[in-house]
Amino acid sequence: MSAADVFTVVAVSAGAFFFLAGSVGLLRFPDSLTRLHALTKADNLGLGLVVLGLLPQASGLLGGLKLLGVWVLVQLSSATAAQVIAQALGRRRPPP
Amino acid sequence: MTVIEILDIGLAVLVLGVAAWTIAARELFAAAVGYVAYGLLLSLVWVRLFALDVALTEAAIGSGVTGVLLITAAMRLRGTDPPQASEQLRPMVRVAAATLCIAIAGVLAAGVLMMADPGPTLAPDVARHLGETGLGNPVTAVLMAFRAFDTMLEKVVLILAVIGVWSLAADDAWGSVAGPRPLAHHQGPLTFFAQLLPPVGIVVAVHIAWVGANEPGGAFQGGALLAAMAMIVLMARVVQAPAVDRRWLRVVLVAGPAMFLLIGMIGFAVAAGFLAYPDGIAKPLILFIEAFMVLSIAAVLPLLVIGPPNRPQAGPP
């Protein structure tokens, strides 16, 4: 097992841990906004670590760039989705 | 048992679980969300079966576009009255429907389980004749050459679906536009997203359609991605959908099947018959047809999602 493989295992495992934590938060947190918070944090950190861990395994520069592209696109869409859901929540229940 | 096998079994159990949950869910919106999750899991199953083309299509059409359609339908029904007791199915009908579904699933399962080993397959024939098409992706060769007739009819069905949706329009709304009105002032994250993503999405869509000749991808997947970009700008209310009586829209809708049919007809004159391609230029012809099919698919899917034209026109008709 080379150093790159060890790095991959550690980083992807850490990423999986954040996804687990996010899922636990989704199930356990009391209201929609905190659940949203748990999910988006998990997306950001979890996927970021998974992609970081997979980079040494990528097939060449193009494969690595594709991985980073996936990461950027998911970041963009999950951040947007979180904002939109939060806005919808704010419309439904005006702040006290 | 290896790790991969355990993961595969876990995936299969998850698919079955989500499927059962989707059927059992009482609320329409929850069932639609369950269906989307089911589609995404199913596309992972296709990846595990090394059917990347099917996985891409399942994720884009089965989960993505169909999911949007179902969620939109559920949201539209949310404001309406719950069904009256007289409108609900009688227990006998429910039992009969469940029996029929179980029987069909049972016959399918028996068919798969009792299949001869190795199962009947045309894969060697496809592999042998792949070179004649000039394509590298056997799935595209099957779709666009060996079973071209089926693929053409599928595209015709999509247009029939649009006609079906449009025929739900009220008389005074006919010829107008469908979908939400665009916002006067663009602001907020959704607008930003809808302005940022389409350039990237269009490039990826064209790439996926183009590499479909030799690698997983193709007209349907590329067209679905383009359609997704159109849906984002429509849903973010950045632009307005074209009115349904625009001639260019009608031309784009029929472009794919029409070009398919035209080149198929030319096959009578210059090749072996209907939908046969002349030797040597099969690949450019297929890519040419696919380019038009991408356009048609990209137009059909958003039109299905935004529904029939719904704005009464101002003034006397």
C-alpha cells in the first residue's frame, strides 16, 4: 500500500464519517433549518474529503479535473438548494 | 463474501426498501421524493451491472425528469380537495389491481430466474457487426443502427406526449405560454444558479451527446441534460417559455424524428432499405440524426414539465 493509497483510505473514510454525521443530524435535529444545516455541512465536508481522497487515484490530469468539476457542481447545487429551501421555510413561517 | 458483494446486496436491499416505501407512502409528495431516490439507487445498480449508458439515462430521465414531473403534479394536486369517498377505488378493485401487479412481477421474476445459462443474447452479433457502423459504443449502434426503427418511434411517442399535454389547455389559453411568469427583478440564489449553470450544462450536454458514438452517452442523455438546463431557467423564472404556437418551436419538436425518417427513407434509394445506412458514412449520418434528436428531446422534456399553456390571451381572439 503506497502513501497515496493510505491518504485515499483516510480521506474517503473521513468523508464518509461526515456523511454519516450529516445523516444523523437529518434524523435527530429538531427543526427544518437545523436539519438543512446538518445536510449542507455534510455535503460540503464529506464530498470535499471524498474527492480529495480520490484525486491520487484519478487517471491522469483530465480525470482529476473531472472529479474537481463534480465537486464544484455539487457544491453549487447543494448551496443553492439549501438557500431555496430556507427561503421557502421563511415564507411559510415568518420570523417572530 | 467479499466487500463488493456485501455492498451489492446492501444496494439491492436498499432499492427494494425504497421501492416498498414509495408504494406505501400515503402522501403524494413523499411518494414522488421516494421515487426520485429509487431512481438514483437504480442507476447505481446499473453502474454495478456495467451498463453505464442505462445508468446515465436512468439518472437523467427515470429519476431527474420524471421526478420533476411527479413532484410538479403532486404540488398541483396539493391545493385541490381530497378525493371523495365515492371517487375512491372499491376494495375489490384494489385487491384485483394488487393481484395483477403481483402476478406480473412474479412472472417477470420467474422469467429472469429460469433463464437459460448463458441466456439468449445478440451481443456477439452486435460485436461482430459493430465495425460496419463505424461506432465504438455498441449501445449507440443498437439504438441508432440495428434497432433504429424502435428508437425513431420512441421519439414520435415523446411528441405525442407533448400533444397530449397541450390538449389539456383551455380554449382561451391556446396559443399562449405555459409555466410561471418570469420575475421582473432578478435576484437571489436561484436566479444566480440559473444564470451560472446553463453555460456549463450546455457544454457537458454536447460533450455527452458527442462521445456517445464511442463511449457511454448519446443523444438521449445529452438531450436530457439540455432539457434540465431549460427547466432550471424556466423554474428560476429567468426566462419565459416560448408560446406553443411558435413555428420554430414546432420545427424543433419534430426535427429529430423528421430527420430520422428522412434519412431512413433515403436508405431505400442509396442503401439496403428503410433506415439502412450506406457503407462507410454510417457514423456521420448517425451523428447527424442524433444532433437533431438532441434538440427535439431538449424541447420535449421541459414542455412536458411546464404543462399546457395556461394564460388566457388579452383581447378578443
